Amino acid sequence: MAPKNSAAVDELLKNWEQVYKKGLLTFWILLFLHERPAYAYEMSTAIGEISQGTISADDNSIYRALNRFEGMGIVESEMRQSEVGPQRRYYSLTHAGQTLLAKFIQRNIFVFEEPEIAERIRAACGKTGLPA
């Protein structure tokens, strides 16, 4: 049965985006770490900024992800002295992490730049009256 009103569609969108965004947290963490090493606490704010507010993650989610990534060998960490306060654990991408990120982007992000796909996306938005 199709949703009958805008509120129902908005609820479907919200649910879809929650699932979608959980999978994208890995992408945004790795993309941020590609730019520079960082400590976990600063990542939640930075990820919100670079994702233009589309992704938000609490510190616990980021810590769990970083621990998982370190176990997989795609990030590494080291303790560094902080300008203020105690030492902090800084995370950076390993070569394997850089390769993984590049392959993910090639397979899952650049596909949207293909003219045929881009045209389909514009057409999908145009049928709804939303800006394409």
C-alpha cells in the first residue's frame, strides 16, 4: 500500500536515511582521516561539518568504529602530547585504509558522476517537482 500523504513519505525517508547513514559513517571517518590524523573527540564535529550536516555521530560510535578499524588494520593510532591537558590518541589511515577508501569511492561514489546515472537522478527529482 502506497503512502498517502507527505508525513508518511517523510517518515519512510527518515527510516531509510537512518539505515543509509549508519553505513556511511565509515566513509566519512575514513575521508576525514585521509585529510589528517585526528583524535576521536574532534571527529564528531568535523564529520558533521564535512558531510554538510547529513551525518551526526556520537563520540561512542566513533570510538567503537575506530577500535574496529584499528583491529582491521585500516587505521593506526599513537599517543601525542596535547597543547592543553593530557596526551591524546591520534588516529591515521594506514596504506590499507587509504586503498580501501579509494576503492570504495571508485565503486560507490564516482558512479553518481556517470552521465547516465546523473541524468536518472535529475529525472527522479524532476518528476517530484524538487530541484534537480
